[in-house]
Amino acid sequence: MKVAFIGLGTMGTEMAKNILNAGHELTVYNRTRSKEEPLAAAGAQRAESPAQAASNARIIVICVSDTPDVEAIVLGKSGVIESAPQGAVVVDMSTISPAATRRMAEKLSKKGVKMLDAPVSGGPEGARNATLAIMVGGQDADFKTARPILEAMGKTVIHVGDIGAGQITKAINQILISGTYLSVAEGLTLGMKAGLDMEKVIQAISGGAASSWILHNRGANVVANTYPLGFRVRLHHKDLGIALDTARELGATLPATALVAQIENGLIARGFGDDDVSAIGRSIREQSGL
């Protein structure tokens, strides 16, 4: 299948590699053009703009940071909307506003172009290993068309509803992990204050109901007070903003999410926005005198 991939950041580069490795014909575009070079060396074609990348693609994958970036790629000058063939499917794998997603889908539909929102969870490890969880919103027929490409990138690929439903599901994901990051930070800080052997503590609680991916993979960050990049604080904070905006629109109350967003505000203001989101532990440690 002919696929365009636009957005070759930490996640996108690995996701595009997996599409290429699955045997699909791939064209890539990235604003920083040098990031296209490794994929070109592996057999991908390079495009000069999103419009050129989309011009003969059946599936057009987008993976960038925020709502304005996606809007520029889809609707802007030399954007996807200018050249995508009728019947093509735009698959936005960014984490953005559900309302903006629905607006873009409506504009694309007037050109005969379909759209799925398909945000992901699993971080750089999941992108590299093609084990991402992918939550997809859009029409069932379009999901079936894009499914082979999605399955080249993810292990869990679920069609959750109409357009925008993928982004709301991702917001739920980010709400849940925010609480887990905070509770892991609080629990491990209590253990450190008590002078316990934290390696043994983590080993002990990992075998019971408190076990989680975050405890297994990021708990050591909190203990060591070092936060090497996995998923940036500032990007998670952006995602929580989307979740809180959506909650206001729907009349839902998210007190724990709002608290984590405020903790992240403080981390970003102090220059820690590019640390891994487990840096929430930094704030809890400091407030506890560690």
C-alpha cells in the first residue's frame, strides 16, 4: 500500500520504520529535513511538502506534537487537503483536540478525503517495538482500510467510535497515567523517608495490585531523582490541557488531573519541561524534604 508519513520525531521515526519494514511503499516528509535521511537510506521516498507527500498516497499518516501543527499540515499552504486523492484516508496519530479533529474531518470530507483520529500510547519503546496501543475514531470502512498500516505500528488496535472518539480515549489514558505517576511518586517518597531499601520495596509491591507499567519502568527514576527522557513533561501537560478542556465541555470534574497539571506547571516553569513525566517525583520529593 502507498503510505505517506508526515512528522518524524522520536515516535514518528520509529513508527515510519515499522511501516517500511512491513513492506509498504513509503513517502516521508518532516519540517526538519535531515530527519528524513535515515528512512530514505532504508528505501523511503522524500517529499518537499505535506501536499507532495499526500499526492499519490492511499494512507496519509500524521504524527506531530499539537493541534496547530496538525491543522497546518492538513489545511495550511501546501497542505494535505490540496492534493490528497479522493478516497485517501488521513490517519492522525498525534494527540490533539477532539473538536479540532472533527472540524478537519469535515473539511477533508468535502474533498472526498476520509479521516481517522488514531492517537497512541506506549512511548518510544512501543513505537520502536511496534507494540503501541492505538485508539481509533472514525468510520468503520475507513478503519478497515487503514488497519494493515496501524497493525504495522501497534499491538493493540481498537476502533473506539466515531471521529474524535480516539482523541477522547487518549485523554482518558492520559488522565489515568497522570494519577499513577503521582501515586507512584508519593508512595516511593514515603518509603524513602522511612529509610527503606527501595529496590526491595518496588520488587515487593510489583507482585500485587499496585503493579503498573509506570512502577516497573519509571519507579527507579523517582528513587534516583533522575528523569531521562521517555515522554516529556511539557507534552503530557499539553495532553492534560486537552483532557481538562474536554471535561469542561462535557461537564465532567477531574480534580486529580487538575492537581497533576498544576504540578507540571511548576516543573515547566523551573526548566524541567523536557524531563520525562516521571519528574513529577521531583516535586513530591522536594515537598517532602528529600
